[in-house]
Amino acid sequence: MSTEATILHADLDSFYASVEQLLNPDLRGKAMAVGGGVVLAASYEAKAFGVRGGMSGRNARELCPHLLFVRGNFDQYQRLGDAAIAVLEDYTPLIERISIDEAFADVAGCTHLFGSPREIAETVRRRVRDELGLPISVGVARTKHLAKVASQVAKPDGLVVVNPATELDFLHDLPVGLMWGVGPVTEGKLKAEGILTIGQLANTPGRSLRGLLGDAAGEKLSDLAWNRDTRAIVREHRARSAGAQSALGRQPATEAVFKPVLQHLADRVTSRLRAKSLSGRTITVRVRFADMRAVTRAMTLDAPVSATLIVAEIAEELVRQALADHPKEKTISLLAVSVSHIEEQRQIQLELSLGLDDEKRRPGSRQGAARWSADRAMDKARNRFGRDAIGYAAAHLERKNSVPDAFRELAEKDLGRS
């Protein structure tokens, strides 16, 4: 592990809302949000009233009656996000982009050219502001986790450099919610035990943490609380899985609810796989109930698949299993589908029909190959005329009031190069 603070975490502030305020000066200084039925992103002026991403539009307006909604310029988000990362690339090739609006950079090898890590961070922030008109916060530290925490402390539009000699003094006074990997559910569990700061978490016995959060999560958070993070910058890597999820609010756990949602999620996942000539063997679903407790079920196939209907039908079967195992749960709040054990597949190996029960799920069977071919034809039509030009009827019904696909695609993990 480096003994110097040379890792930068750069994070564009309230990115989608900031872009809208850049494109439309009339929105500057006003409480506004991207979205409509659901808040996709909120400006800092809206956040001051408690408006947050993922909140329903109705709840957002109750908190902030004068809130302005805009539909979103998704092509501009991609363009400006790429441009901001390009500024970082002018100073180091060691860039790990983790979303459209944030990235890590290791500047250890270029300080003799561009100055200290602090000076490089200041230059990056100035250039993003001057050239793109956007605010960006940067954290500088010795580890990736601490750099990310520092960038959150720096918001909005700030810079925090953590001195290696005072890392734990800086880290341990901060709230646990700033830690990488601590979401609302985990934060709630910790707070229920009186663990409010990272320092309190660090000093909680490992056995207690593992009992509260599970072995893996407890050990990981304990390490991060003591700034034990040996992860290096990873420039390029292929994702090991592709997934999508849909928050449902509170819906009855019936097939009429989950079938169209699962088909829409399967369509989103498999279209991304096919675009990279990939397929996967393991299909996993996650079902979250009304009390935020979640269960997962998975199935591994003999051959990799990327046909939408195959993945959707398996996902439906897995959700039925999960609900059968929890008969008292009558309400679901989230569904997720992922495909893992990914491998390259540019063509389908055809199979002889043997009358097997699972033949329609076998990619090389007559029915499986027909499904894959139909999906490929639909992909071509969408590439030419747009995603809304053609699709599965059930999935289309689910999408009517959902988050726009353009927004989802910006947030979903890149599958790497084919």
C-alpha cells in the first residue's frame, strides 16, 4: 500500500441536475429535479428540502411545492460525463471509471510533470468548471475508499486532501453512512445498535459486526473503517455479470405484478449482453419484501443464454420459488434480475431435438435458436429506429410509468469490450 496520498476520486456534483441547470440558465439557483413520476436526480436547492433520487414525484412535491421537473437530456449527460473523465486522462492513464459521473485516478507516476496530487486535483477542478461549466468535488487519499469518502466530505464543489499521518482522525469522526458499501438498510442496522460514526464501527468487535451484517460484510466494513484497503486502480475489466432492477414501491406479490416487470428486466439485461456478443449460464433474481428484507434465488444452465424470453421465464420460476418459500410475504418492493458466468458467444451451436422437457430453454434447440434470432432482429430494429420502436408487449406495459431506459443505461455497468 502506498505511503503517499496519490489516489484521486473525482465526482461531478449532483450531475444530472447540474447539467440541466447548465443547459437552461433559468433553472440555476432553483429547486429542480430530473424525472416526473420518480425523481431521478435533484439539484442541491431541492435537496435542501429533503428531495432525493428514487423518491416519488408526489412525495417530492409535498416536501417542495415549488419543485420544477425536467425530463432529462440523456445524450448530454453521456457527452459531458465523458468530457470530464477526459480531463483526468490528460494527467494520468491510470483511470478507473466507476459510473458516468465519477472515477478514480492514480497520479503517483505523474507528479514530476504536473505537480503534487493536490495541485493536480485543483487543476482538474478548475478545468472542469472552466471548460464544461460543471462543479466537481475531489477527494485525495492513500486508498480508494478514503479518497471516495473524502470526495463526499468535499461536496458540494470542493477538494479534500487527507494527510496520511491523520487518516484515522479524519475518518473516525465521520458518520457511517459515508462509507462505501453502507446503504440505507445497513446504516439502519448499525444505528439501531448505536453505531453512528465510523470510529464506533471500527471499535465494534468483529464478532458482533459479523453477527449483525454477515461474515463478508462485517469483515469488509471493519477493514475499511481502519482504512485497510489494498485495491489498486483497475483500468479496464470485463464485468462478471449483467443486471437490472426495478423498485416497485409496495405491490402485491402476484404474477400480474411480477411477470411484466421481470420480462422488462430480462429484456434490458439480455439486450446489453447481445450487444457485446455475450451470454451467461447463471440467472439470479432478488426479491425485496415490504420490510426491506431481500431473498435471492439462482439457476445455472448447461449452456449460456442471452435470449430475453429464456431469461424471463427462468426468472419467473425463481420468483415463484422465493414466494413459495416465504408464504407470509404478500407485498414486494423491488425485483432484480442478473446473468452471470458470462462468456463470449457470437453464434449459437444448434442441437438435435431430443424431446427434452427444458428444450425451449436450450439455446441451440429449434425454439431456443428461434428466440435468439428474433431478439437479434429486434436489436437491429432498435438500433436503427430507437428502443421504443419494438419490444415485448408485457415489458412495454411495465415501462409506461417506469424510469426511462436512457437513464438506466447510463447507470448500468459497462460489460467491457467484445
